[in-house]
Amino acid sequence: MIGSSVVFRTRSWIVLCLGLLSVGTPAAFAGDCPGHPDALGTSRTLVVDPREHPRIGTMQYRETLPLKDHEVVLTFDDGPLPKYSNQVLKMLDDECIKATFFIIGQQAKANPEGVRKLVAAGHTVGTHSMNHPLTFDRMPIEKYEPEINGGIQWTSAAMTDPTKLAPFFRIPGLMRAEGVENYLISRGIQVWSADFPADDWRHVSSDRVYQLAMQRLEAKGKGILLLHDIQARTVAALPKIIRDLKARGYRIVHVVPATADRPATPTTPVEWLLHPPTETTPIARWPSVPNFVFAQTQTMPAPALADLNAQATHQPLLPRRTKAQTDVASTLPVPDRDLFAVPEGSVEVLLSTTLSRRAATRLAMAAETTRGAKGKAGSKANGARTAHGAPKHTAQAKGQAKGTSTRVATSVKKRA
């Protein structure tokens, strides 16, 4: 009996451990999906307060949802369109996946039953404007305010319980503008971007949509996936996306807004970053040097010793010898004014102005003429002396002096 009891307890303990190990895996949530034991399921529900984190999605903003590694939030825009939205809704229901839908007001007005189906299935429903204009980044408030309010009005009117409408808004085409965001935030509405799209609004194949979704998810490891439930290519790609999410160990997170009865999930600010920094990773992002604007730089006073936290009793910075030389230099006499005086009428003064330069030229030419006349007279006398046997080198010296005077006069003319 004792041995049987020990075996029974051992088996019970093993079963209990296996049950605990299964928590947090996709198989643990398959039991919540009747008829689909291999369903992906929804791993957890994340409650957010739009006023605490008003902008999310790293495609445009610094913050995103506080997801753990390998967690994904599925979002769908532009519906409901019965032809395709109903197929997307059926796939999500079969896998017990909860997603977030951003509804266009015109679509809700034309197909209110599609909105009610989303609410009944437990999905989160936000809004996506009234007519989906791609000009939100250029609109004045007179135009974007009716777009926002019209989408909210018709989407909530399609619901049996209007309080089920989440205060979530995604700007059409992600054409963000600061005025639009400030308007939404002032009303307590959270602005959603995304972390990566699958480009399913482009003219690409369903295989390409699937490839882009998985490649971009693998590159970031987690985040908000942007899809559209009005596209045939999205309907064709969604089963393959879900299949790979299960195969690669990804988990689905359902996002709902906080209410008075349902407080926000406790988080830390760093969790709202896509890749939070760790203590083991050095960060070399030093603060940038500010751009100072100096006014009246020419009159800025020199710093005093008090500005340098210095005292007069401190040791002087300059060597004693240099300081002594400075004292001696400061006692030198001031130069006399006569040192800088220039005689009136001198060539230097005349050359200082245009008119005076002309006068200086005339004076130089007159002086040259006088010297030339004297030179001629001297030449006659020298010729006589030479004829009587005077030394020839005296005549040569006079000729060199005359050539020098001619060159000086020519130089003065050129400078004039």
C-alpha cells in the first residue's frame, strides 16, 4: 500500500509539472478554442491607457506597445467590406485570435452588421476617419475634424452598445500631422501607427504579402502588424501568416482600452520602447552641444577672477619673471607726437590723395627738368675739358647720373 501511494503521488506530480510547463505555449490556449485543438489562440490581453501613451508604433513614433519578445498585435484597416471582411473574421475565429480593427465611417454606414459581428466576436474596434482621405497631413482643422467625428459617429451608431468603441484612431495612409495628433490627444484618443506593414494595399501577390509580413516581423522580433481586411490578397495570405506564427513560436496579444472597471496593465516606461536598452549594452549617445547665440560679442566683458572661482591670494598663473616683464612694459613712456609727424608738402603727403599724387608728379617732373638743364650745361663743360685732355671717366659718370634721373622720373609717372 505504501509503495502504491508513492507511485500515485509521483505520477500526480509529473502530471502537475507537465501542466505547469505547458502554460504560456500556444497549446495552452488551444483549449479555449473549441473544435480547434491546434489553434494559435490569444496569449494575453493588454490594457492600455490612451492618455498615458498617446502615440504608438515605431514606423512613426518613439514608443510602441509594451510587448515581450515574439508577441504580435494584428490590426486591420478600411473595413468592414462583407466580401472579404467576413472571410478574415472567420479565420480569426477559427484560431481564437483577437485583433484590432480600424473602421471607416462610410463602411460602417453601408454595413453596420459587419461592425456588430466584430464586437460580438470580441475584437477591439477603433476608427479610421469617415472617407479615408490621404491628405490629413495638409488639412486644416475645418476639414479633418469632421472626418474624425464622422468616423466615430457612424461606427458607434452601428454598435448595439456604443461604449464598445475603443478610443483608438489610425490616420489614413499614416499621413500624420502634428495638429491632427494634438486634436486627437486632447480628446483622449490614442493615435496608432504600426511597427511594420505587409504592403497588402499594393498590387502585389498574396505570397509577397506573406513574405513581407514574416520577414519584417522576424527583423523586429515583435510588434504591431498592419493589414487590410478589404483585400483579396490579404485573405489569401492570412492562413500562411497564421501558420508561420505558430511554427515560429509567436504569440498573439489582444489590446483593449482601460476603463474605470478595468485599469491599465502595469508597465514601466522602458517597456514601451521596441528594443529597450540593457545595462550590459553601453550607450554612446552623448547630449549634443547646444547652438549658442551670442549677442553683442564685441562688447562682451572679459572674465574676472570671480568668474573663475579664483581668489586674489592664490598663486599667480604666470611665472614671476614673465609677470615682472609685464610690469616693466606697462611703465614704458608714451611715444612723442612728433615721432609720427609728417612734414607738410612732402612727397609722402602729396601721394596720399589722388589730386596730391598729380601734384607730386608735376613736382618730380619739374625737378627732373631742372636737373636735365644743369646736366646739359655740365655736359658742355665736360666736353670742353675732355677736349683739353680731361679724364674720360668724369663724362661717363655724368651720363650714368642722367640715365638714373630719367628712370626715376619715368617711375614717378607710372605710379601717378
